[in-house]
Amino acid sequence: MSYDHELILITPGGIIEDDIGNQIPIDPVRTPVYCQLRSVGRNEFYNAAVTGLRPEFIFVIHAYEYNGEQVVEFEGEKYRVLRTYAASFEEIELTCEKVAADG
């Protein structure tokens, strides 16, 4: 399979303090990577739904590119990583659900 889609891994920002104690927000780090897109299997979908989860996509990326990010962006939509699975030494699967809109 080929890596035909772009996925953005989002590392959350934080807050740092300057020399006099002012809090300064740090922007999230957005890292684009290429991925394979897979559908969530029927069994996995229904088993997750029992616990209130709604997995939508499985993104397959190179394992060395993943650093534990819990939020990703795909085609302008944000997704939360529900589960990771090391498919092989070189690949990791990220099972994700869509993040509900704020407000």
C-alpha cells in the first residue's frame, strides 16, 4: 500500500514563563506526515460503540514519525487518537474518532 494522504500530527502547546513571571502561551506544533487510510472494521466499530466511542478512521504512518500525539488533523477535521497498534516494526496504526466542535 502507498502513503497517499496527508495527516497532521498535533503536539499541544503549553505555557512558559518569562523572566518576570508573565505567562506566555506556546502554539501547538503541527507536523505533516503521509499516511495510508483504512476503514474501521465492523467488529471494532460496534465493540467501541458499546463503550461510547465512535472510531471513524485508521491512519497508518511510519512508526518513527509518531511521538504519542493524541490529536491529529485530516482534511481540515480534527480527530482524537483512541488507540495505537504497532502493525509492524515500521508502521503504526492510529484508530481515531472525530473531535466534537467547540461551543
